[in-house]
Amino acid sequence: MTPLEEHLRRLIAVEGPLTIGRFMAEVLGHPRWGYYATRDPLGRAGDFITAPEVSQMFGELLGLWSIERWQAMAAPDRLLWVELGPGRGSLTADALRAAGAVAAFGAAIEVHLVETSPTLRAIQERTLADHAPIWHQRLAELPAAPAIFIANEFFDALPVRQWQRTAEGWRERQVGPGDDGLRLVLAPPAPPPEMPAALATAPIDGVVEIAPARQAVMAELAGHIVEHGGAGLIVDYGHAVSAPGDTLQAVKDHRYAPILADPGEADLTAHVDFQALGAAAREAGAQAWPVIEQGAFLRRLGIEARAGMLKAGADAAQAADIDRALHRLTAADQMGSLFKVMAVTVPGDGPPAGFEDAA
């Protein structure tokens, strides 16, 4: 039994079964035993690989995207670069290296990182030493200034709550004690919070996921953009339209793992409902642009041309690596379709780069 499981059992003994959202928050964010507090989960030696670890091209293109947004804001002389959940800092490092080609943009940038893990903060400090990053526990700590927000595989790790439709009505799924470990249980019938119509029509035994924590972060991000100017780019795996389904998953050593086994030793995520995120942004007064697939977005930004430039100076083995990275980031059977991209801007702004055909 892990120390975190012992902690969870004590919580359950005092408070009763935990919601899925509370379970996720404890497993991922407990300051002593939580998954992100105790390790660097990225890379081949970790549990999963994100797009910035696949190739420098991903961060470079997001850096060029940010220049276009800065220019659309009339090039303010102070701009916050804010990455939420920046991992090792690879995305920010690649983005600012590419964007630094425009000297005025580089001079305007202040790097702000929203990160709660002390382990990852230490790695980010080394990666981004030349950029003097400033760390925050939450968005509310940011200065009042225009900002570019980047959230790559951030929202999927924020907690979701789950309800199951039964013959007796909606019942929330919770985590309780079992004879050997933890187990899923159902709360007594009770109506869930307001949900989109597409979720309310789930069949008997169907599961819906609602994520108040995600919508609250999006509302805060969008509110900053509306008040101070700027833009946000959200890249994550999920669905463009709200739909029922149990998407909660655990990953360890690059393989799926049982969700309740050895809490704190595996990553926990759930697919992002981009329709719900967009609604939260619009309710905060921002413009949420229609969601597009990651593969299409990166191609519109010129990833194939960038790959060609990198291959021009590469040997055969390096060129093959670049081709594999390009395929992984853009192909429909890899990250190209499952991962979606949403842009958030000030109302009235023109379409950001990559979203020119958005209605």
C-alpha cells in the first residue's frame, strides 16, 4: 500500500467516499505524496511523452504563433508569456528561441510559469535559466499586463467528476475502500450540476464527466485576456463536442494502468471537453475560436517546411528521426486527430494564425 493510499483511506474513514474529482486532486497534487510532487514523469524514462519532448518543432511553431498575436496587439512593450503546467520547460525554451528572432518581441517578454510541483520547478529553472522565469501557484498571482497563455496537456490533468445514469436516477461515482485496495462506488441518487443537453441524454449505465475545476481555470484565463489583452492557446486530447463517456485513465511506464491501483504512482487524466471550455471562455467575455485538430493546426503553421529545413542540415539517422517526429505530431493515427487546439482572444480580434478558416 502506498503512503498516498493510506492517506486516502484515512480521508474516506472521516469524510466518506471521495468524489472522482477529489480523488484526482489528491493523487496528482498532494504536496508530499502526489504524483507530480514526487517525480519528473516525462520522457522515455518516465511515464509519458508530450509534444515538446517529441520535437523542437512543436514549441518553435507556437513561438511564431505568439509573435503573430503580439503584432495583432500592436506590439506592446511588455508581454507576459504564461505557460500552464510547463513540464520540463522545453516548450517555452523552444518557443522563445524561435521567437527571439524578432528582437523587439524578445525584449518585451516576461516568462511566467504556473507550476505547483517543486520537482518540475527545479528542472524548469535549469532549462530556462536565461529567461529568468517567475513561478506562480495560480493564475490569480499574475501581473496586470497583456499575456500569451500556452496550455499544452494541462487541462486533461485537472479534476473531473463523474455521474452514472441508473434506473434509479443519476448517481455520482466515488472512490471508497475495498477489501484489497480502493474501489468505485455509487452515491445515492441525486441530480448532477447543470450539464449540456448532449450529456443529459446518456443511456442507462452511461457515464458523464463534468469538470468545474477546468471551467474555473478557463474563466480566469479568459478574464485576464479580456481585461488586459492577449490570447490563449490550449492544446490537449479530447473531444470538440460534449458527449457522454468515461474517459478517466491512468498511465504508468507508457502503458495504461488500473485507475485505483497504487495511487500516486501513475498519472491520471481525462479527455478535455472543448465545447465546455469554449462556453466558459465566452461566458467570461472572450472569443473562443472553433476547435481544430493538432495535425491541421501544425501544418497551417508550416511544420512540414520546418521539418524540411531541419533535414537539410541532418544526416540520414537524424532525418529519419525528424520524419518520425513529424508523423507522430500530425498523423491521424498518432497525435494529429486526438489532440485538439483552441484559441482564445479578445472579442473583435481577427483570427489567430492557424484559425483563418474558422467561422
